[in-house]
Amino acid sequence: TAAQAERAAALTSTVVRQETSSCSLEPGSAMATDCVCRADEVAISGGACAGLFSLDPPGRLSVSERVDSRTWRVGCQNGSGSTVPCVNPFVVCLRVAD
């Protein structure tokens, strides 16, 4: 049907990508890292690696949250519970064409 064809066209123009180059440690935010999607995208998820700081006990992702429509924030702790910079932070960005 025409409706199905329209929906298929919209789905083929939908882009989901993982962004790492826009991530930066935020000053004054207890070592939180913000990753930002492009202006025509929205942030739908994000994450980072925290396990490289300590294996016994392991590190953990202490913060993983959407800050605004384009920004995802992550924060990490080592095995002792101290705040540390995250490794390989990323945001998952979504763009749906008009």
C-alpha cells in the first residue's frame, strides 16, 4: 500500500550511529564526560568502559544519562569507589529524515 511504501522510505532514511569524537571531559563535573550528537540528531543512549582502572573489585559506570536532546553524560568509578575518567565514552545518535 502507499502507507507501507511511505513508512519504508522513512525507515531507509533513518540513521543510527555511535559518536565518539564529540566526547569531552566536562570541567567542574566530577570527571563526567559529555558526548554530543549533531544538530540534526537526538541522543538515545550512551556508555563507556570503566573496568580498566581496577579488576579486583572491578570499576563501574556510575553515571549514564541524557542531559538534553543531543547530549549523553557518563561517569565512572574505580574498584575503590573513587571517581575516575571513563575510557572510550560514546553516545548513540538518531536522525530521522523528514
